[in-house]
Amino acid sequence: MFIRSGSAIVFSEFGHQPVSVGDAILLGPNILFSTEPEEHVTLTAIYVDTDYALDQFFWQHSAVLYDRLDAQGFAEKVYSEPAQILRIGQDRSGMVTPWLDEMVALSIEDCFPQRFNRLQALWFAIMDILAPYIRISSARLTPLQRARSRPVLPRSRRFAPLRREALLAREALHENVAHPWTLGELAETVRLSPQQLTRVFAEAFGKTPIAYLTMLRVQEMARLLRETDLPVAAAGRRVGWSSRSRATEAFIEHIGLSPSHYRAMRPVCTDHGDSTGQVR
């Protein structure tokens, strides 16, 4: 929220603080906030979807984040303060003002699909001004933590040939997702020790073999829930989990929804979308 004119006392996680022209207020999701105007006060608020923000955060820190699901936990560590007042000053506030006005105009005109790139460019320009004033905490994510993180389709950034053993192990997992694979059995299949296979596979695909297998099972289970009437337990067994509770746990960790909730959802089609949130 940008203070455009006037002044007020604001209340949030930071306590009671005065704000006026030249200040911006940054709030995380689900944070209580209120204002008590000292005079007539005008502000412009930008509502940013959390998933959109995490996507940008992921690309910003792509050197240390191997996949998008790593981004959420890392962001929670880096942005540990749920509410902040950013004293950007009147000069910088003056720079931001025409961008805010244009975003407001495009929002009122409901031009999100047609002017998506312009809205995104304006948002990036605004964040370029704000970013140096946002307080962050140091956080470190090691390669081993990345390799054992939640299962998700990995991205390879290594511009080097992949080891044949890693490709063979991946092929074996894809061909028989429901097989009760153990690391030892998979390692024997490609004639490596379990420790060597874990290292080679993680270097190639960013995940340990078992985390990669979990990803494949969740993806296949999601397809079964969408395309068949199999009960959740049966769908879990079909992809290799004998326990419904284990299947449900892995599904929630990967998808963010329970299997039952996922099945109950239906795609919603709209004529327009809002990527950066409504601007007022």
C-alpha cells in the first residue's frame, strides 16, 4: 500500500506507526491491519497473488532453488517479517506514482489479458524501487536439502551430458511406477552402489531416486483421480502405495490438496484473469 496523500497511524505486526507520503506498507497474507487517518488520506493498494509472488521469487533465486516447491520454504525464511513499513522517501514515491496510476487505469478497464505484459512491466518497475527497502533474513539451502525436498518435476540446469546410469534408473522408474522399488534394487539394476546412484541421480535430475519416484506416483495418482472413478485407496494402490494414509500424505505434500478435495474440484473458465492482483 502506497500513501499518496495525507497521513495516518497504522496498526499491524509492527505495532502503531505513523505513515505519510513517501511511505509504503508491505503485508504478508492473512495479516491483520488497520489505519486511523490523521487527516484525509489517500492510498493505492496492490494485491499480489501468493503463487505469482513465489513464481517470481523462484526465478530470482534460481541459482540456489532447483524447483518451485523449494521456493515457498525459502521465501518464508528470507521474508520472516510479516509486516513492514518501507520509508522510500518522497522522491522515489514520485517516481512510482505514474506507474500506480497506470495500473489503476488498466485495472478499472479490466484489461488484464490484453495488457498482461504491460501490467507485469509496471509491477517489476515498482518492485525495483521497493526491493532495497524490504528487510530480509539470511537463509541457505544446501544441494542435499534440495535433493531431498518435496517431490516435483525437476529442472536440469547442468549443460553437461547425463550419466548413462542416471538415465537408465529414470527409465526404470518411469516404466514401472507401481513396483516397490528400494534404493538398493534400483542401484543394482544400473550397477552402482546406492550411495553412488543417489549422488549421480541427484546431480542429473535434482532429486534422489526415491523422491523422483514419489513425484511420478503422485502425478499418476492425480491422473487416475481425474479420469477414473477409482476410490482413493485403490488409486494409491494402483501407483504403488499399499497404505491409503501414505498415498494421501504424499499427495497433499505434492499437490497441496487431499485426494478427495482434488477429485471434487472442477476447472473454472473465466473470460479474464488477474495475474498481479487487483489494483485499487
